[in-house]
Amino acid sequence: MHQEYREGLRMTIIWGRWQAYPWKNELAVRSERVTIHFNEILSDSFEGRHDPFDMLERTIVLSGFAVRRMIEKRLVTDRLAKAKIPVRTFTRGGADEFRAPFHGDTGVYPLRGNYNLEKDSAVHVSFIELANEIIHASQIMVVHGEPNLSDGLLIASDWHLKNRILHLTIDAFQSFVRTVLDDRIRATSDSIDFETGKAHAKRE
């Protein structure tokens, strides 16, 4: 923590350096909650005061925000920030008209009218792109017992709602999170080009 004092004034300016640990702690807690609430949704015997789906949606979005925050503030290595991962995807279905979900609903039925669930593909996205897709999700659904679909999450963002939907098993989601948690910066370098005023940073 740094402090700057101005003589004769009752003013203190305090600043520090961006740190990864509070966001990693948050992400670790959230990732555990994703699995807990997912299992609660699928359980026939769950009893509780909360709606597990509401809690699942909250913890997924907060996980995405934690990942995005760390990348934006250069709290991960440059290698991870540039890396891309494959995510299973289903593209637009054969229906002439796309049926948009109601604003109050996290999903839409029948799903097969909007997306072709018989043929999957993979889209390669960066960690921040996947985080943004989660944060800006127009649809978040839990899939269970569907032919051709492993149990997991279906996520469609505001940006790609009419084009595709992402399918993440809980293991795939946890792998995404674990890669961020396991990332370690060994060396940092910050500089400013005084001619252009542009700041530069390296994280290795």
C-alpha cells in the first residue's frame, strides 16, 4: 500500500497494486458452489430455503466476472491471457424463425427449434471471451438426460444468441476455472512510453 500526503492539507491518497489472491479466493469458492448447486438441481431429495437454480446462475456469473477481472488487470500470465480453449457448441437449427426467450426466463423451449442439437462443433475462445459469454448470458440452462448431450450447462450470450449455444459439462467448467487458479506469474515488468503515453506490461 502506498500513501501520498500533501503538506498543509487534510488529505491522504492511498493506492496499492492489483492483486490476484482476492479474486482467486473468490473464484475458488464460486467454482465449488457451481458443483454444489448443480447437484442440488438434479437431486430428487433436495430441501432448502434457496432455489438452487438461482444460486447456480449467480455463482456462474460471479465466476466469469472474477476471471475477466484478473485478465483485465494483468493478474494472469500473458500466455494464459492469449490462450484459447475449445468449447462444445451447437449452432442455429433449421427453424425458419428463431424463438427468443422471454426476458424473465433463463431459457427457451423447445430448444431444438432454435439449435441443432444433433450436430456439435467446437469453437475456440480465449479465457476472457468465455468469461464474457458467461457474464452476458441471455440463456443459462441445465441439461440432464438428453440424448447426445452430457449433463451440464447450456449458455448462450447476448452476442451469439441467434447463432449458437455453448455446452459445458461441470468438469469442463471446473477445468476452465482450475487453469486460471493454477496460473502463476513468476516475473512482471511495467513501463511507460513517455513519447506516446502508452503503458506496457509483461506477465510471465
